[in-house]
Amino acid sequence: MERPAQAETSIEKSPLPQLPSVFPIANASAATASAPAATASAPAAPTGWLYNPSFKVDLSTVNDASSSHHSPTNLKFTDEDEEDDNEKEEQPKPTTRYELVESSGSEAEEREEKRRSKKKRKKRKKGGKDEGTPFDYASRKSGVRAWANSETRPSKDYYYDSNGDPDNLAFGCLYRIDVARYKLYNSGKSLQHNVQFEAYSWSKRRSLDLYAELDIDALDTTLKSSGRYWSAKYSALERHKDLKRIRVLAPEKPDQVVLDSFIPLMDHHDESSGGSSGLGKAVVIEESWEDEVLRKTKEFNRMTRENPRSVRMWLDFAEFQDQVASRQPQKGARLQTLEKKISILEKATELNPDDDDLLLSLLKAYQGRDSTDILIGRWEKILLQHPDNCKLWREFLRVVQGQFSTFKVSEQRKMYAHAIQALSAASSKRKKQVWPGSGLSTEDASVSELELGIVDLFLGLCRFEWQAGYRELATALFQAEIEYGLFSPTLQLTEQSKRRLFEHFWNSDGARIGEDGALGWSTWLEKEEENRQKVMSEMSSKEEERDGWTGWFVPPSKNMEDFTRAGSTADASAALEDTEEETGNEDVKQEDDEDDALMKMLGINIDTEASGEVKDSTTWARWSEEECLRDQDQWMPLRAKSGISPSAETMDGEGEEQLSRVILFEDVSEFLFSLSSSQAKLSLVSQFIDFFGGEIQQCVCTNSSSWTEKVLSLEELPDSILQDLRRVHNVLMKAGCISTGFSLEILLHCQKNNSRTDVMKFLRNAILLCLTVFPRNYNLEEAVLIAEEKYIIGSDSSLLTATPCQALAKRLLKSDRQDLLLCGVYARREAAFGNMEQARKVFDMALSSANGLPSQGQAPLLYLWYAEMELANSSDSGSDSSSRILHILSCLGSGIAYAPCKSQPPSMQLLRAHQGYKERIKTVKSAWACGSVDHSSVALVCSAALFEELTIGWAAGVKVLAEALAMVLPEAKSRSYQLEYLFTYCLKMFQKHHKQARLSKVMHCISQGLQIYPYNPQLFQSLVEVSHLYIVPNKLRQIFDDHYQKKASAILLLFALSFELSRGDMQHRIHGLFEKALTDDRLRTFVVLWRCYIAYEIDVVGNLSSAKRIFFRAIHACPWSKKLWLDGFLKLNGILTAKELSDLQEVMRDKELNLRTDIYEILLQQDLNLG
């Protein structure tokens, strides 16, 4: 490290040499004249009287140094200068002192000279005494006897500083002089050593003095203002277009180098001369930013001409235009670059018209230039060309939904109707192409994929209606589509005939799915046909009993008289109805007058209140609370028979409210579509259960668009994600890392609402009916048992004497005694409530009767569930569960008939099981190679890994799982949710033995999983749980930032925020996470993110003005979320005025959000409470 300040001190101590003069003769005479005086006053000295080595200075070097310091062409920063300075400092000081010769100057000059010498001596003494003090800026610590690159070396290459650094106490950090200065390498040194792949050189050499290694205290004002390398001036120079960089470009086709077992180290000159290194043919260029833009543009143009079908090349070319635009400060230049980007993408779409990524990139570029109307027109034009593209329709709906200025619920509903109708027509057309005949023999993959896309789009519609406040319509849409898609009659009908038949069912009094007594559309139609046939047969039998008598013959005149008489009676009845209506209207007017009088008696004047304004913001807070309560209660649509008919006994407002909750066939007819693939039908039922808060095992991979779109469309976090966030919070709390009690769950006010028993009852009825379409589906069976438990616990938990779902499970088993997986599901529910003995009996019965049954292939699932149940019980209480686990797994591996465990399995049985697992996994390998991955094979691999873990060790179990995962290609691995479950199982085993395993292996497993499944919550949970034990928080933050840079996702953001909120010591970090996420186009419409941000500013930071600004940004980005609007009424009523809250309600009505409460109801209630 250089020491410029000390160098200056040494110069002051020694006299300066005289420079050569332009008058050498005069100098010589002066020297001879002064020589006698010197000899007279000084003692005798040797011939070389000027013996001090500090006076031996080569004057040419001084001149060269001064000239090179100011020369703009020969500036070089080398380490030789530092070595020379150190050598000079290490030289010993001479003991002999030389007095100055007395001259004939005045006495004032002598006094001044004495004062200066005395001042210098005081400085030297002070420097010797106070060496090492915090205020000695130019000196080093006394304990350091030698420095780097010095000739004198100490006995040891290190020393212990027992006194500490006093500068840290004085400055609170490292002293700036003790920090290495940043020095930019010049081009000559960079090319000479070939160490730096990027060096710097300046086109303008005027400011080269900025890089002189001098003490900051000794710099002038211009140098001090420039600052260090992180200063604004250096940052501006770094971004300057004239800055030229030296780059080493790798060859386009690098030579293939065969690496031997021994790789020798090469010298710098060998590498630069192009030896056997891979960079031997690299090109070294010096270019500025403009030169780089020109070079890359030429390269992209050449590559796109040579390979015009490369979509990745076109997208990289377009992304490069974004980099160019980011370096342009002028708006006009950025618009020109945007036009260039659009022209590039238009050319790319002409050559590749069916690529989704190119079309989406082009439309996104249009969004930055065109207005909303022109943008919608371009979207419609592209969608007409690609009507069967679910990805384009989904992105179009997201763009239209986020336009605040043009958003209305009715308009967005029409867009969803157009999308579903277009995709449904494309699906029907594709079915006719795949299956020309009437029979549907097999399911086509393209048809199944398209129907899955339609189901996801339909779920987006239902979620949109639910969040906009139309919850009855969302429920009715689910009922109508499940009835229409799953329970349609088996008749060969056209789509129009099918709709007319379904309209008859919808308008009838028949129970729909989820309601008590629901049978399904097809079964109801069969019952109706049976009843009609029965009535017809009864009528025909009655006619036959009349013995042929057909009745009297009525003449035509008589018939005419009866007709006229009937007409007169009809006129009379009509007149009577008119008089009744008049009297009824009079009664209504009288009642209205009585109500007005009553309200005036209460002190409420309707006329003045209607024209007045609410002046108290707390009234709006009560209104929002009432609105939230009504939203929770009013979610089930009313039937037409129970709807309120217009009568005098009912108020007009209440009647309109009740009628709006009646969903007619016209409200749902535009969104109906037929389903033929069982995968799409099961997806519809699974997402229906998840939508209403049921618990069902995930049946899709987290990489699928269905999962990512569902997460982004949430306005409340589901229990599946909250459980992982709770585990992270609890782990940090146990480790003592939590400084605040805040979490995402607390900010969002997520509370379990077990009182909603009506929803659980609705779900239970619906799932029981769906089990007739999907018999022996253990996921649906587990979901219906859990819904039954929640319903019974919510009804009356004090009367529970056994497992709540026991009666329903026995009823289901009674109807199908050979359903082995239902036995396993029921046994797991018994174990969840602590009834281990009952659970073991059910498992033993199921496994004992599994031999010889057709469903024997699903036995590995039962064995794995049984072993996991015992494993969880052994961790809770020390019992004989370990022997039971070995017995269960050894029976599966060896293939012997299962019998209840009585003792420890013998070693021979364990050896057979070990060999049996190897042989069965070989069979699984061949099946997985063909792409056949199912739950049973995954359960077999997990059982084998668990068996190896218990018998040999955790390393053997991990090896089994790793070998199984290596069988499958990466593409298939990233699409299968079964393999995703297998990977998470492997990670759990690693995490369970993290103390025995190396940290590098555990972190490698986690990072590998995040590369394959970047949206998996369990992987992020494991990342936080492992990292907080072995890694500093900043390293974990860096991992989060790196993964966010690669794949920005809502799940990653939630776990990063949960980690920071639990620590609570870095508010700027939390604000940075929020703001960085809100700059992303997709995360900007994530309602949960906005709600957390508002709650964080209010509850944690306490900045209401900032929360108000964030709230207005939130409703502008997500205008459809009614809960987001109501958060503003509930949390910001202290800073928002009553006038502003009233205006917000008017905007909500303008956007057509469904409001169930009138503000005057709250005013009336307040007046009644005061009265």
C-alpha cells in the first residue's frame, strides 16, 4: 500500500538539491566564493562532505517524474513506484547532523528560520510520541515492523495485533487512508500481462491527474470534489459514450482442447502469444459504447440473415435494443430505438408467424408506443389469426384488465366470453379433425392441452367475478360448467340442442351441484323422463278404463258461447286485477308516507340526506366493514322459486338486492363449453375445490402456467403457501433471528374462518357427486373427508367423540369394499387426530387383503403411507415404530404377503427386500424411459430410499433417489408433478441429515431444484431453513437476488419478504424488494403484493402518507380487486377525508364493482344506536 503522506515528510526533512541553471559560469563562481566560509565555520570533514544519502538524488529522475506526472501520453501505474517508496522509507537515518552556514542575512530572517526549525522538531517529537493514535492520519501502527515488498523481513510472516485498531473507535470504520485506493489499469499493462479482460482508456486525457495516488487530505479542491471510484463523477464517466474499453472476444468456434489428467500452468507471455490456451485465437479490440452498438448490430444482422428461423436470435436482437435505449437520455432517441425494435420484431413475426414469444414481444413493444384503442385493435387482429392460442388470449385479458382508464366489469366479462367461445369453437373443430366418427376412442394430446387451457381461462373468469364482488355469479358459473361438462347426458346432441336441454334443467327446481339432494344433470334428466313416462302411462290407463266412451259431442255454436263466456270472465278478472293493483299502489304510498314520518320522528330527513355528504370518515370505515361481512355471507346464488316477488310487503331496495342474487341462464350461457378429456375434467374439479378453500393434493407441476397464473391472481394467500411461510417464521423465531413479530400472515390479517360451515357443506356435497364420475380417486376422497371434518368441527366441536369423518368414511367403504386407497386415506385421517391404534388396524386390514385384488398395483402407496405415519409417530414419541417401519418396507421389497408386525424382521428378510427393491427399480427405469411416470412407481422409489436410509444410512437413500431422478430427461422432469414430488422428497431427506451431510451438497441440491422448479414454495422454505444455520444473511439475500434476476416470481418474492420482515432490521431492503417487484409487468398486477405493501407502511413503518400514495398506485394497477379498495377504506380513513372516500366509492360504482351496502343504512344504524 502506498504512503504518500509519509513520503512528503521525508522530503521535508532533507534539503532539496539545486537544479541546473542556465548560467553555469555564475553558479561555479558562486560556489567557489562560498567555499572558504564553509570551511571556516564547519569542522574538518572528509572529501565527500555531503555524505547523507538523502542528498544523493539523480536530477534527471526528478525531472522525468515531474514531466511524466503531467504527461497525458506516458501515464503508467506500476507497482515499481511503490517498491521504490518502501525502499526509501526503510533506509536508516544518519546520526550526523549538519548545521547551516551562517549567512549575512538580516536578524528577522534568522528568527524566522529558527522558528521553522523548532516547529519541525516539535512535529517530529509529536510524531514519535503519538504514533498510532486515531488522529495520526499519515502514520502506521507501531507494531508493524515491516511492510510488503520490503527488503527487511521479520522472523514471522504474520503478527497478532493485540491492541486493536484505534481508528475503528475514532471513525467507526476503517480509516480511509488504510483502505486500498482504486486504480484503473492502462491499456499497455493490460495487454502486457493479459490478466484483465476489460481495461479502460480514455479518449480525452485532460483529467488524468484524478488517478494520482495521493493523500486525500493533500489534494486540491478539484481532486477532493471528484471523490473515489464510486462517486457520481466516476459513474458518469463510466457511462460516457467516449469511454473505450479493451475487450478480449472469444472466437466464434473455439478450438476443441483435449484436457489431460494433468493441466500445466501457463505463463502470461505464453497465453498472450497464443499457445495451447483456449483464448489463443481471441480478438482484442478497443471500442467505445457506440462502437460496440455498431459491431453487435452488424453481428445480429448477419446472424439473422443466415438463420432467419432462429427465434432466440431475433429475441436477443430485440432485447439489445432495450439496452441501447437504456443508455439514451433523450426521449426522442429512445422512441427511435423503440421503432427499430418494433421493425425487428415485425420482420421476425413475418418469418415465424406461429411463435408465441415473438408475438408477445411485438405486442409488448406496441404497448410502449400506441394508445389503448390502437393497442386493443392490434391485439384483436392477431387473435383473429390465432383463435386457438390460449397463451395469447390469457395475456390479452391481462392487458385489458389492467387498463384503469377503460376498465369496466361488464366489458371485461365480454372479453372473457369472446375468449371462451373462440377457444371452445377451436376445440370442437380439432375434435372433428382427430375423431371424424362419432365415437371417441382415445384422448388426443392436443385436444387435452387445449381443453386444459380453456379450464384455466374459465378459472380466471370465476376468480375475476369473485374479486369484483359478484360472488353468486362465480359460484353459479362453477355449478353450471361442472353440470354441463361432467354430467351431460350421453345422447348424441348438437351443441345448440344440448344448450336448450340444459336451459330446461337450469330453470327447473332441480338441485344443482353442491346443494342438498343434487343428482347431476344426466341423472335428473333420466328421473324426469321416468316421471313423464309414468304420467303418460297413467293417463293412457285411465282412458282405457272408460270402456270406449268418448264423451258427448259438442256442437260448434255451443263451443262459441263457451268461448265468449270465457272471454267475458277473462275481461272481468283483468279488470279486477287492475283495481287490485290500484289499491295496492295506494297502500304502498300510504306505507311510504308512514315510513317517511317515522324517519322524520327519528331525526332523519331523507331529502336532505340524499343531497348531503357524509362528513365523518369513520362512517366509511363502518361501511367497509359491513361490506366485507356481506361479501363473506352472500356467496350462494338464490333460486328463482326462493327469489323475492314484487309485493307490497317488501321494500324496493331489498327486493332488487335479492333479485340480483338470482343467476339466470342468460348470465351463464355465454361461458359454457364441453369437455371430452378426463384430464381437463379432473383439473376443473380440483381447481373448484381449491377455489372454495378445500384441501386437495396438488395435481399440476409448479412450472405449469396453471399454477403461476393462479398464484398471480390471488388476493389472499391460501393455506398451502401460508403453511410454508409459517414454518420459515417459526424456524427464525426459534433461532432468535426475529427482532419483530411481523409476518406476511399478520400483515394480511389471514385468520382461519372455521365458522363458514356452509362452504364446507357445499364442498362436501359437490365432491361426493363428482366421485361418481371419478371413482376411486384418492385425492378427491381425501378432500371430501377433510371437508367433512371442517364442516362437523365448525358446526359443533363439543360433541365430538371420534374422528369427525369416521361415519362418512365407513359409508364410502361400505359402498366399495375393494377401494384400498380409500382405506389408506381414512387411516391417515385417524392418525391425524391421534388415533394410532385405529389407523394401524385399518392399514393392516387393507394390506392383508391387497393380495389377489385388481388394485394390487397401487399397494406401494399404502406401504409408503403406513411407513411415513409410523415415522412421524416415532419422532413424536419413542416407541417400537422403527421395527414396524422395517417390517412394512421389507414386506414391500421382498414381495411376501403382508402380515401385522409382531417382532423385528429377520436379517434374511431385510437382505431379500434389499435385492427386491433393486430388481423392481430396474422395471421402473424401463417404464420411465418410455414416459410412463405414475404415483405407484414414485411411491416405490420413495419406499426403497426410506428402506436404505433406515438400514444402511442416509447417503444410500439419497443415492437411490438421485439415480431415479437421473433416469428422466430434464424436459420431462420439469413438466411432471410426480417427479417434482420425488425431488422434494429427496431434498427433505438431505435437510433431515444436514448435520451429517456437507453444506455444499445440501446447497447444491437446493440450487439444482430451484433451477428446475423455480416456483416451488417448498424449495424456498428449505433454502431459508438451511441458510440461516450456516450462511450470513447477506449471502442469503444475494441468493434471492440472483434467482430473482433469472426468474422473477411471486413465490420467491413472498419468501424474501417473509425473511426480511422476520428480521425487521433493514427497511430499505424491504422497500427495495417491493419497488423492484412492482416494476415487473406481471408482478405489478399481484394484489397480495400491493396489500402487503400498504399494510407494511401502516403497521410497521407508520408512514400514512406513503401508504396513501401506494394505495392510489395499487387501485390504478388492479382496479378489479374489491378487497384492495376496501383496504383503503379500512386502513386509510385516518388520512383520507370523507370527501375523498365518497369519491372513491363513486369510482367503484363507475368501474361496476358490486356494492351490497348503501351508506345510508350505516347512517340510519348510527342514528338508531344514538337514539
